[in-house]
Amino acid sequence: MLISELARKTGVSKDTIRHYQELGLLTVNKQQAGSRFYNSFPKQNIDRIETIILGKSMGFSLREIASLLDAYFSGKLSAEQQIEIFEEKLAIIEQRIKDLKKTRAYITEKLVILRSR
């Protein structure tokens, strides 16, 4: 399928698809039409993009996703490896929550002081 169809089916922009392609996250076939070459995106890229979006929503960077995506889709990422990856990500998220709670407490305290003046 052409990039416009992939964008329509996944709800991401063509620029985003191009960026994912540049990072090696998507599989692309070159297709010739006359003297021009076009990128043809196999159907499996829909699942790959959905997985990328899900990974980003869980706090994974595109670099992290790139290092795991092929292993995940090829079945080479064991359940134990996935558990370890998610446990590490969860620990990072829990630390961020603690940090944000401290920041919230500080801001709340500052507001109380400022409003009492």
C-alpha cells in the first residue's frame, strides 16, 4: 500500500510514517511505476505502527522500540524478556510518579504561602 493509505489506516501522518521508515521501524518495498520508484508498505506495517504507538504511550522511546520491534514480531522476544523489560519500565514510571508528587507538594506549599500574603 502507498504511504497515504497507510497513514489513513493508522491515523498517523505521512511525515510520521517517513520518520519511522528512516529509523528502520517499518518494512518497505520499492515499487517502480514508469521511471519513478515508490515506497510500498506491506500490510504488517499497520500492526507495527499500532505497536509503536502503544510503546510510546507506555513511555518507551523510539530508540527502545526500534531495538525490540523486530524481535517482538519475529517471536524471538521471550515472555521472560518481556517481563524484564516491563518491570524496568514500571520502576522508571514509579520513580517519575514519586518525583512528580514531590514537585506537586512543593508547588502546593508555594501557592499556600503566596496566597496567604
